[in-house]
Amino acid sequence: MSIEKNQVLTDLLQNEWQLLLSAVFTLQLSIHKCQSIGIKEYYSFEELESFDSLTSKFNRTSDIFTQKVMRTVWMLLHEPFIPFIDMVNKAEKMLMLRSADAIIEIRDMRNQIAHEYIPEAIRDLVPEVIELTSRLIENIEDCRHFIESRNWIKPT
């Protein structure tokens, strides 16, 4: 890969990384808001909207991480395109990720949320989304260490 193409990919990764940091920040704000709502028998429309917002932000953050950041890192590593499950398993072995299983579970939750059409069902997913968010952030942190060690992003 040419030096010029590497620079284009590095610039792209830096932009995607900033987008990911912003997504993580808003996701954490939504988690805090939903945790303050708590578990109860009935929810107001506004509370249900908060749950919907949380799940949307979870999906967006996981997509930015897995479909943008990880794919760009993969290209910078000069690795061939392979199926997602194979990529995350290899990324775990390379210490880019803490847990391939967690990323697969996060991806499954993302798909479940995307295909859930009953608004009330979303609220039932919120505790699991909150748990998976902590695992998503752990993996993002491991990825950050991995890409900082290669000087593809500046240390934070």
C-alpha cells in the first residue's frame, strides 16, 4: 500500500475516531438518563422516548466502532477483507479487542434492536443495552491502545 493511501486511511481513522468519541459521550448521557428513570410498571411517553434514544445511540456507536473504525484499522493493517466474525476473532488475538464474543453479542443486540417494532419491547432491552455498553466501551478502549501504539491517532 502506498504511503499516500496509508495517509488517507490514517486521516479517515482520525475522523472516525472523533465521531466515535462523540457517539460514546452521548450514549453515556443517555444511559445516565435512563438509569435515573429506573424500573417501574408504567412509563410516560417521554420516558419511552428516552429508552428509544438510548437504543438508537447504542446502535449508532456500535456501528461506528465495528463498521467504520475497525474496518479502517483492518485496512491499515493490510489485512484482507474477511467475514465479520472472523475479523473480530483475529482482532482479539491481535489484542485490538478485549473480547470477540462481546463484540458479537453487541452486534446481535444491535440487530435485535433494529428489528424490534414494538416500542414497549425496547424498554425490556434497556438493562441489557446498559450492560453491553460497558463491554463496548472496554473494547473501544483496547482498540484505542492498539491504534495509539501505531501512532494512527494521537493519545488522549
